[in-house]
Amino acid sequence: MKYSLFLLFAPFIIYSQVPPKDNEVKKYVSEVNSDSLKSYINTLVGFHTRHTLSSTNDKSKGIGAARNWVLKKFKDYSKNSNGRMEVYMQQQDIQPDGKRVDQVTNLGNPIAYLKGTDPNDKRIFLISAHLDSRVTNIMDRTSFAPGANDDGSGVSAVIEATRILSKSSFPASVIFVTFSGEEQSLLGSKLLAEKAKNENMQIEAVLNNDMIGNTKAGETGEINDHVLRVFSEGIPYMDLDKKAMSIRNIGLENDGDSRQLARYIKEIAEKYVDKIEVKLVYRNDRFLRGGDHSSFVNYGFPSVRLTEYYENYDHQHQDVRTEKNIKYGDLPEFIDYNYLKKNVAVNIAALASLAKSTSKPERVEIEVKELTNSTVLHWEKPKFGTVAGYYVLVRETDNPIWQKKIFTTELSIKIPLSKDNYIFAVQAVNQSGNLSLPVIPSIAK
């Protein structure tokens, strides 16, 4: 009955649930290698500690040696990019703050910037993790702090993404970055987020990976090797004052840009990566805690945190030791590399799909001048890229994810569904099946 109603109401509408897979994205996903990930993590652990306040001059130990190694890996992989990948260290001397920094410290973020092939397309998609590690005492900069999972697993994802995607020719740009100073209060990510804001960088998505390699719960020993959590904010931080009332009035508390990004990652991940379920967690981060994506959220950039389903606190922020036959410490032996491989593949699939897509539809609007039980939407074509058509996304107001996709080649649509009961969005799709991020309609004037 529902399908016939669609056809009677608007004969050009085609109901479609799953856009086709892109063979190029499939190829990138298949190239993620467990041995490579293990090699990266073992090298990171070999620096003894990567504490932000550790040595920046020692060539074999400390944060300085670690960040130089990451920079070298970026430079090696930049050779695949035909000169389009710029590699550099973002640095700044930070002063003691009386809290988690007690000495003048050189902060450094290794960055690889893969420029898009379309010089007019200013979109940037960013993948990140934090390079620094710690033990029980946050100020202990000399003890063995392996940081295999927190956050060697995330750093391995960034490096592997650089290796694989450096060969690509995306129209949009991709930034690969490993932050220093996360454990000392998100210092490195704040540095880059502030730069992005000051330079009006068009960052449309931040995928921050922090602990993506552990499968075992500390208290119960339960194993989960198939679920990846994605945390996203609800009402955008930047809109809490100026737009909160408008968001409330039209019921979009669950539809900020970061939340749309999280839904996008879930759809793409579960299409391209076998035996993975993306669990959307409707919080900016874990309960009363934070991560590097928050630095970008606070400047209005759509940003999410990807993290394992279970945290194991025996192997997180712990001195390496054995007590009562329990081994403590963030050691590589506690990484599940098959699980890590799947989570890295999620990042690869999402990044490649985003960077290959057209830009978002422009001026997406919903008509409200008449009271009706149908809904009229209209929009303009994206600024960049060639579209094959558009998907109108539909879900009931109490449903967390999009339930229907309606395909059209037109720039407007009339749907026999009430805006009282449903939420809508529009995204563009190109010939290879890559989807833009969705756009929630504004009120037509």
C-alpha cells in the first residue's frame, strides 16, 4: 500500500534502500592489512613513552622520536600522491599552565594533507588520533607508557589510511593527523582546530579514532569483536545560544551535523565492511569525558569519536605491572588485530566515500505555507561534482536512523508523508554511488 501511494502521488519517484557499492572504495577497504597495523603499534610501543612532556630531542625514545617517525611514514607514503600530499609538523611552544603542563614544551602534530584534484572544491575530510601516551600518574613522563591501544590503535588507523589513500585521486582533500597533548587536555587538537577556524578551512567531517583495538571488558571479561561505537553531539555546541530555540521548535535536537556524520558512517561502514556493527551513541563522548574531536566540535566542525565497544581499565592509564596474577598496562598483547582491522576499514570506507562524493545539495528547503498531510521539498544542485540524482531520506521522529531512501533526478519532490510525523533530509549521489552528507531542510520563505 505504501509503495503504490508513492507511485500514484509522484510517478518519477523510485524507492531504493541501498545505493550500489563503488569498486574503488571496495578495493581500498580490502587493502587494510593486520600485519601493517601490528608493525605500526609495535614501533610506537618501542619509543618507551610518548608522554607529551617527555623528550623531544632523543632520537629513539619519547614523544619527539615518535612524532618524527610518524612524519617519516607520511613522507614515505606521500610519494604515491603525484606531488599532491604535503607533509609537515605543526609546532608550537606551550607554556606551563599550573595543571597538566609544568614546563615549556614543544608541541608537535605530524600532518599529511592530501590535496583534492578539483582546485575549486575546498571541502576537507579529516582523520585523526592522538600520539601521546600515559601511565597512572598523568605527570609521569619517564615510566614505560606503551600506549598500544590508547592510542596506538588510532594512530595505526591514521597511518594505514595514509598508506592506502595516498594513491587516490579524490576531488576533495583529506587531512591525516596524529595529535600530541591529548592526555594533557587536548592541546594538539585545539591547536589545529583553532588554525582551521582562523583560516576558514572547510572541514566537513572529522573522524577521530581513540582506542579502537580492544575487545574485552575489564570487569566481566565479556568479548565484543563486532561493534564499534561512534559518539556524536546532539544540539551543536556552536548553536546552544543562538539557534537552540529554533531547533527545539521544529524538533531537530537529534539532527546536528555531527549526528548526520555519525549516521553516514554507520551506513557506509555496514555496506562495505563485513561483520561490523556501528553503534551510534547519542553523546558527544563517554560519560563526563572527552577526546580530540571535541576541539573541532567547539569550533562548529562536524566531528565524531570512533571507539571500541568495551574499554578495559586494567590496560588503560595504568603503570605496567603484575598484581595478584593480573597484568596491568596498555601492552600490544591485548590488541585484537582482526577487530582493529575492521575498525580501520570503517574509516577507509567512510573517508573514501566522502572524498569521492559531490558536495552537499544547496538551499534545501521544506514548504510550510499550507497545512497539508504531504511534504514538499526543493533544493539546488551541489556546487561541486556531477550528480546522478538525489536521495530524499525519511525517518519517523522517534527512529534513530534513516528508514527510507527515495530516489529522484528532479530538484523538488512531493511526498505523501506528514512533516508532523517524519523528518527529512536530502543528499546527492554520483554515478559511482558515492553519497554526499545529508542536509536537513530549512524553512522555505
